[in-house]
Amino acid sequence: MNRPYVFCHMETSLDGKITGPFMNIGTGDDGWFYEEAFSKHGHYRMQGWLSGRKTTEENFTDHRKPRLDPTASVPAGDYIADDTADKYYISIDTHGVLGWERPTIDYGETHAAVIEILTERTGAAYKAFLRSIGISYLVAGEKELDAPLALSKLKDLFGMETIMLGGGGILNWSFIKQGLCDELSLMLAPAADGSPDTPAVFQAVPGLSDTQPVSFTLTSVEERKSTVWLRYRINS
């Protein structure tokens, strides 16, 4: 398959959660999660990182609604506003609901251009909204996300060789179940909160992914101030 190398890189609590109260206490990793994936001296050399709509809303668009012109029309197909950025933030947004205000985001010291992944059912008004801001978008799938097509386009149109998958548990599990993730990288924080309502690193959704188990092979273990970094190869 013509696609980038994909690694899922997540920081979790001891009870496997990716958000929640545990994040409010110091874990003492000194920015290790960011360092290994985003810094020039880190382990990975990725050109973009990919997340789902909910993750984007919570971290970058603050649940804003887009300003749409219902009379707008756009040409069919993809739109590339910037294919020369050093880094890209890729957001899955099949319904076209994210209310961006600018075409770039800042995460730590990383400045990245935004790419939206849409489907054929995404309305012309939303595509016109993205064009007006200068945000690239790729159409992948008719009604549901065609993840292999999205990855292929990211490689062919933007030259991406390595992508970080940083879900949502739903997105993470979907990619793994489709054989689209090559490596799992977990930063295990020395904290837990026992919350029954916060999402886990993986989550199946009926109609999208199943709960058939997947096995992993441990490839490395490192420790820093009680945080443990586990890397796994995903078995096919």
C-alpha cells in the first residue's frame, strides 16, 4: 500500500485513559512525550500528525462553529493551499463542523499548517469556508472516511513519509483494525484517576470497528522519572 509509516503516539494514565483528572497532577516527564515526536532531537521524524474531530475541537478550535455561506460553490476534488510547510496538523472532519479561524496551529514550539480530511458528503459551503481561510482539504470517501485513500493522498500530494496518529481512541482503534498503523508508542504516566467516563487509548464503535483482539510485540522500554515509554510493533 502506498502510504506513510504511521505510529500511534499517546500518553496514558496507569488505567489506560488519554484524558481526565490524572492530567492535572505533575507526572515529572519533563515534556518527554513532546520531545520524542516533535522536537528536532526526538526519536521520530514525522511530517504531520493526525487526530479526530473531537480532539481538534478540544485542543485547537474550542468548539467554535464555522461561518458558512449556503450559496457558495467550489470545484470538485481536493484543495491544496500550502504544500511547503515543515509540519502539518491533519484533522478528520467528515461532516465539516470545525470552526477554524486561521490556517495554522501552534503546539508547544511546533508551528503547523492545517489539513482537513473530508468526504464527498461534506457540503460545498464548508469547503468554501476552508478555502477562504487558506486551509487545505482532501476528499477521502463517499459517506464515510476512506482512511487508506487519505493516507495515500497525504503521501502523494504532500510528500509525507511518516505520520503520527494521535487520536481519539475511536480513530486509533479504527486505524489499527484496518492495518494502517505500524507502531504503538505509549508514554505511561505514573498517575490514575479511575474515572468511568473518560476515553481510553482504544475504543471500538459498532459499524466502524470490532472488538476482535489485536496482539503487539514489545520492541523497547525506557524510563524517566517514573514515566515509562513502551514501544510495540503491531502484529498483523
